Amino acid sequence: MLINWFIEPLSFEFMRLAIAVGFFLGILGAVVGSYLILQQMGMMSGVISHAVLPGIAIAFFLEINLSIGAFIAGILSALVVMIIKSRSTIKVDAAMALVLSSFLALGVILITLLKPIR
């Protein structure tokens, strides 16, 4: 029957965990997203997602886990935006655009220059 088709996947533990994680990520994403919009930092997700490129390039060069390099570069980009915001008169959206374009350009340069160590 049709109801069995919907209920059968719930017999697997990984499906139940996936639904729970999706539920909590939905709540967390809404809360964090609303806060960022109120702070006029809606572009922050774009900044972080593009700013991980240099971290990935360096991690690939050093032959370490790419997620570690991406995480460090993402945290660094958020910190740079906050430092620019707190220490200058530049508006936060201009600071985010500056960090996004700078980190993305640095990532492209590093990809073309660095070759993995063999």
C-alpha cells in the first residue's frame, strides 16, 4: 500500500537520524539566518562559501584533509569581516564584498601556483 511506502524508510536508523538532523538544521538555519538578516549580514553565507577556496588549495598542497583547510579559511574570513567592521567606518556589506573578492582571488592564485607535494 501507499502508506507502507512512506513508513518503510523509517525502519532504518540512518533515516530516522537524517530526519532528526534535518529538523534541527531547519530550526538552526532559520534562527541564524534571521539574526544575520537583522544585522544586515545576509551575504555572510556567500562570503564564507567563497572564502574557503584558499583553505582548500593550501590543504590540497599540504595533502591534509580538505575540510580542515576549508574550516580554517571560513573562520578566518568571518573574523576578517568582523575586524574590518569594528575597526573602520566601512559598512558591513562593503567589508563582506571586500573579503569575498579577496579570498576568492587568493584561492584562484593559489590553485594556479601550488602543486601537491609528491
